[in-house]
Amino acid sequence: MPPFNEARRDRLADAAMEILARDGARGLTHRAVDAEAGEPPGTTSRYFRTRDALTRGVVARVRELHFADLARAPAGPVEPGAIAGHLAGLVQAALTGSRSRHLAFSEMFLEATRRPELRAALDETRSAQIDLVRKIHDAAGIELTPYQATLLVIGVSGLVTTALTTPDVIGIHSPADIPGVVGRIMADIAAGVRAVRESDPTAGTTTARGDGILPR
């Protein structure tokens, strides 16, 4: 039996993402991941003993890759447009090169509505994502409250989901349409967050974890 190693674990999680993107959550089995990754039967169950462990492994792998992409944002001081441009690039990647990863993550969010333990992992991941968005803005000399960062994450996540599932609705009819449509929508999302900052800079100053992130 091959020795345990992190590179193989990552390959298995990547294979699981491809299955989720192509076949949905029902297609995710240990045997299917073995076949997708080109590994001997039983390899996936050695790294992820249960299906719960496998889905949590997918969430952990998506989080690792998502956060690495976010962290490549330009450090400041920079113009606000530089960060918006970076986020727009990530949205474009979500619709092209990293499409399977984002589809797989969407499948995990749907499955989490029926599995509290998976929802807990995704809650923590989303909160950490909001914190990271604040940090990359802070590094660029742009201060966001947790509420403002949450608005930004909601906007970007909603754009990705819409563009992946019903692209025609927002004017994406072919890959060539992606840069222009994403650029325009991201500019409007960024403008909306700036308007919130200017109208009430202290809105949503509580932590992104727990109650209080959205003003009542």
C-alpha cells in the first residue's frame, strides 16, 4: 500500500471536485474518486474514511485554493480599482479555469442544508473568507468593516453563482462575453460598497462571526 502523503490527498480532493462538478453530490463515492484520480481501489477510503470526511476534505481543499487566490491581491497603498480588478479576475477564473472548483463548492453548500456538520464547516469558511477580504483591503490601505466586507463577498458570490448557472440572464452568451460583463458588474458592486462606506463608515463594526454582522 502506498505511503500516506499530502500531495496524494490533494489529488484525491481535486478528483472529488471534478466529480461534484460533473455528476453532483450523488456521484461522489470513494470508488468514483479512486477512478477519477487514477488511484488503486481503496486509496480514497484510506485518506478519507467516511463520506463525511471526504466532503469535509473537499471543503478544506476548496478553501485552501480560494484563499490562496484571494491572498494574491496587490498590497498597498494602491487604488481601490486595483483590488476590484483582482476580484474581477477571480470571478473570470471561476467561470473558466477554476469552474469545476466553484461548481463543486456550490454542491457542498446545497448539501450543507441537509447536513449540520457540513454547514458548520462552511459557516467557518465563509466567515474566514470575509475576514480575509478585510485583510487584503487593509493591506491595500482600504478599511472595510465586517458588514462592508460581507456585502462585497455576498455580491461576488452571487455573481459567480448566477454566471455559472444562468449566464444568459446577465448577458454572458459565450466565453468572449465574460470579461466585459464581469468587469461592469464588479465595478457596480465595488461602487455599492464604497457608497455604504461613505454614507456610514461604522456600519457593521461587529465581528463577522456570530450575530450582529447585518444592521437591524
